[in-house]
Amino acid sequence: MRYILCLSFVLIAGCDQIRSTKDRLFQKPPAESTIVDPDTGPAEEGPAVEPTEEASAEPVASNPGWEGSKSTIAGLGDPTKAGRWMETPIVSSEINGRIVARKTGASAYVTLVPSGGAPTSGSHLSLDAMRALLAPLDELVELDVYSN
């Protein structure tokens, strides 16, 4: 009886996570609403304005990532900083990414923060990221880093 009760709690918790993930994946963008004043009717539209070259230019990605993986060796960073992050010289601006421990295959999604060090220097992981990777806190970990 205890096992059934425990299993039901796990299944209920899992359903909530699946539902929230599904809602985010299949969420429709909000439709533009038009406000109509009942006394005056719909607002009159002015002359159409043609887009200029600046407005029609394609947007540039603000934080481009990279294809494939990059590798680094990381140790424990500042344990007083909260969150799941990795300070690394691999990135020049803050982006989201995924890290995978080569030894165990465990992975975690983290915020990649530029460290400002030399390109060949190592990286620092947050305490939360080290726990997510199931890595020992007193050892260096070989990682594969993937951009968003």
C-alpha cells in the first residue's frame, strides 16, 4: 500500500512537469487585440506607410551560439553565488547552454557566463551545476559544452 501511495505522488508530480512543458512548447503567440469604441465605431486608419530599408532589414542575432560542442575542464566556482551557471572563456557574452560530463554522461542546462580569462584557461561551475552533473565537488570535470 505504501508503494502505491508513493508511486501515485511521483506520477502526479511528473504529470505537472509534462503539462507545463507541453504548454510552453505549443503555446500560441497572443493575438493582437483591437479595441472598438461602441459610440464611435472602429478607428479610421490613416494612409499606409511603406517600410523603409532600415525597418525591412532582417534582425541580427544578439547572442549567436555555435554548432557542435566545445570542450573544457571545470572546477567548483564561487559557492556563494546562487543559480546554475558556468564561467568560461568559451563565450564572449552571456548565453544559455547545455553541459555534459564526459565521464558520467550527466547533463545540465546552465547560463554560460564569460570569465574574461585566456581562451585556454579552465572554467568554473556553480554548486548547483556540479550537483546536477553528479560530479564530486573537489575534482575537475571534463565537459562538453553546447550553445543554446
